[in-house]
Amino acid sequence: MVGILLLTHAPLGQAFLSAAAHVFRAPPERLEALDVRPDQEPAEVERLAHAAIARLDSGAGVLVLTDVMGGTPSNCCSGVVLAGQVEVVAGLSLPMLLRALTYRSDTLEVAAEMALAGGQAGAVRVDRRIRLAIN
């Protein structure tokens, strides 16, 4: 099973953990959040990320989901990608996380691709036409 690390600006990661536990009616296994504080040193974040990856990796690798490309959390991912079997996807959303959790019994590459697809498919414009179709 692919481990999943949420590497985000505080307090997003913990909120996503709570949302995933709500949807799946229990906290998912091998899922952790590392919420980065505004004053936290990047070297410390990278060290904590390496430790989390080591805990989460059962041999299938770890998918790191980060909130926004270019922010401190995603900037700290460059070192963890070199840590072994790790994939990083930026732009974390709940549809992305749910898709990643659903497909993490597959390979790390498939989990990463499905997470990306979930994030892309989950971003839709809700307008009057959709509302009328639902009613």
C-alpha cells in the first residue's frame, strides 16, 4: 500500500486528515500530515518530511501531496523526491486526496496519476445549468 504524506501550510493537512476520516468513516492507514508553520525553517521541514516518509513507506513508496507549487511546503519536496520511491503532486484538494486513497493499493505511479486526475476532475465550475440539472 502506498503511503501518503500531506505536506501543507498549517492547518490544511490536519483538516484534510479529518475530512478523509469523515468520508471513509475512520482514519485511513499510512496517511500523515505535516503542517508547515510560517516561522518554520525549510531544513527542519525537510528533515520532518524524510522521517514521515520513512514511517509511511511499507515498500510500495510514498505519495507526497502538497498544497501549492512554489510555497515552502512544495519547495521542501525537492530533497524528498531523491529519498527513494517518492512521487510529489502539488495542488492538493479533497477530490485529489480521495482519489489517491482509493488507488493506493496500485503502484506509486498509478496512485500519483490518479491523484492528479482526481484533482483535475474535481475542479468544475458550478453555474446555473448544473444547478438546474440537479433539481
